[in-house]
Amino acid sequence: MSTFIVRLDPGGSGPTLAIKDLIDLAGLPTTAGSRAVAEHALAAEVDAPCLAGARAAGAQIVGKTNLFELAYGASGVNEWFGTPLNPLDPKRVPGGSSSGSAVAVATGEAEVALGTDTGGSVRIPSAFCGTTGLKTSHGRVPLAGVWPLAPSLDTVGPMARDVAGVILAMSLLEPGFTPAPGPATVIGRLRPEGVAVDPVIDAAVDGALGASGLEVIEVILPGWMDAYRAGAHILDTEAVRSNQAILADPVRRSKLGVLVAQRLQDAGSVTAQQLVAARAAQRRWQADLDETFRRVQLLALPTVGFFPPLLSEAAGQRYTAATMPFNLAGIPALALPVRTTGGLPSSLQLAGPSGSEELLVSTARVIEAAIGDGHGRLLP
């Protein structure tokens, strides 16, 4: 099964970099992991603007990575290009949609990678592959030249094996990026109502926070599942718009994978009234988070409430239940592996106010050091 859709012989002297095949790279077509796109795609004339920093740093681009088709799913399964193998257990899903990017850094095929995150697509594969990923604030990284899924939620973000790699990758996206001088002073431990979490994962998150020595207080934040549903309605509505050219062409539409074709059909049933209600819920949710961040600097919770499912059980999982509300708010969130249990990872998610990426990586670095061996590897 393929991690990469296109492999390249890299030039340059900088870090090795893998790029999700939603992001334009001059001279290559962007396929969005879809036959319906690939068979009509022309080579990009220029790089997406978000690659300017990587080019200036001499990054060695090793290829364009596979993904869930059209980025419209979180299992990482791809019916056309094949599913990247989860390096921790090839019988399990790698997570998506940025599956190939997570697998590339987990296996050492690239030092750092770029993914996109609309409902959890950087953080979920990071959680399932035992790596680190950062969903950036909406609008912080330019989206020109990036295949759209839901433009009002889409983000580009860095992925790596550890926090140091994410900092490096963030500096490629934003030259001059520097972590905050110190970690958060107060972290709010959030246990979202309606999100089922495996007790082993919950304990791993609590254990990592406790080991860090940082001040942690319990936080209650009502309306989590309302935000989740509102985000889903917005994402579905915009996904139909983004892919209208495919849906309007019977030949191209017939080349969509079964999973994506069915999801786009279902997405078309979101009503105008539901969309209006979702936007109102979004404003309320953003106000609630603003109030919460006056009491704590960051929030902490699991990235995903369950371990990566078997490939045979990929469908029907609520992958984005713990991630989507942060997309709805437009704020950054980081996924950090915090413990290995039976060979499978647990992942802690840190989220902060818009523009707090520097504080997120600084805080994650402290937690990582407390639970690791100093080299980004988790202790038993």
C-alpha cells in the first residue's frame, strides 16, 4: 500500500519534507487522492504559496503523500491509490485524511511533512501513528494552491515524529517561527460531554499532564456536541460546493470511490436552515471558548477517544468527535503521543486561542520531555 502518490529524488540540503497531495507543487498534478481528479489534473504551474519558506530553506521534497480521497474522511482508507500502512499495526487504519504524511514521518521516510486539517485530518493520523501534528489557526497559513474541502475550516499544518520536528516544519511554513519562552501557566483539563473515551487513553492523558509538573485544573465546557454537529454541517455543505465540478459531470462522478460518493450524496441533504443554525452555533461556541481562555491558557483532552480501528472496522467511527469543535472555532490544536499501550499510541491534544501556536509547541515540549527519554521517544 502506498504512502506516496508521487516519489521524488530530492535536491537541496535542508530537511526532508513530504507534502500531502492537496498542495500544489510546481511541475506535478495535484490529485487530492482521487481518480476523479487525477485523470483531469494538469501539472501545477507554480508552488502553493505555503511552500515558499520550505523552498527558501532548501528543503528536500521527497514526494507527495497519499490521503483519504478528497480529504473527505478520517480513517485514512483510500479506495483508489491504496491505504498507507499504519507502521504500528498494518491491520489498523492509519487515520486521515493526512494518512500518508503521518506514515512518512513515522517510518522515517521524511523528517517532516505537511498535512491539512479541516475536522481533524492532521491530528487524527498523528494520534493513530504515534506522531506529533499541529492544526494551525484558520488563516495563519495561506490556502491558495491547496485543494479545498471546506474553505472556512481548512488549514495547513506541520507533522513530525516529535515536537522538535513540528517546530522545524512550522518554521518552513512560517520562517522565523519560534516557540514561546515558556509553557502555559494553567492548563484546563477538558472531558467533553458526549465524547466516549477509552479509560486507558484518559489515564494516559492525565498521567502525562501530571508528570509535566504544570498546573492543571478541571474545566467544564458545555455545548461540545452542538459544536461538533455544527462543524459537520458546515464542512458537508462546503464540501459539496468545493467538489461541484465533479458532481456535475456524470463520468467524473462515476470515478469517485464508494465511500466518498455516498458521503457527498448525504452531504447534499444539509438544509439552508441547518446551515444558518450551524453558523449561529459557531459564533456562540467561539464566544464560549474566548471566555474559557480567560481562565486557562490552554485546554487538554484526548485527540481521539479510541485506539485505531481494524481496517475491517474503519467505517462508521466518530473519528472527529474530539477534534472538530476546534476547527469550528478556528483555533490551533496539537496532537502529542503520550503513552504506548500494547503497541498502540495514546495521544494528548492541546488547544489554545487563535494565534497561540508558539505557546502550544512550548508547552508540548515540556510534556514530551517529562514522559520521554529526551529524544522524542516514549518511555515504556
